[in-house]
Amino acid sequence: MSAAMFFAFVAFTMLVAFKKDWLAAPIGTGVTSVGIPVGLGLIALAIVLTGIYVIRANTVFDRQMTEILKDARQ
């Protein structure tokens, strides 16, 4: 998940650095540019990946931590 987020941010940064004209291209009648939905998609990706991590941490990782602590007390 960290790698996916890292590569998404690097790709977005590279787009900003090297394809400004593409990101600035208007969508439809020119109300907004391509960069706005791309940026919102990046934010949505971060939220989704965070949600996946939280679900996994609250199920798998908490169970493993409980077992580790139980073994450490014995």
C-alpha cells in the first residue's frame, strides 16, 4: 500500500513537472482542467488505501498483537 501511494504521488509530481500543458487542458467547455480530477483521484486513492490499512490493522494485526502479548506474559 505504501508503494502504491508512493508511485501515485511520484507519477502526479512528474505530470506536474513535465506535462503541465496536459494537466491544464480544459475539460468540456473549459470550466475545469484535467488536473482537478487527477488530483481528486489521488486524494481518493489515499483515503481508500488508509481505509484498507485500518480494516486490516483492526482485524489481523490486533489479533497478532494479542497473541504476542499473551505469549510474552507466560
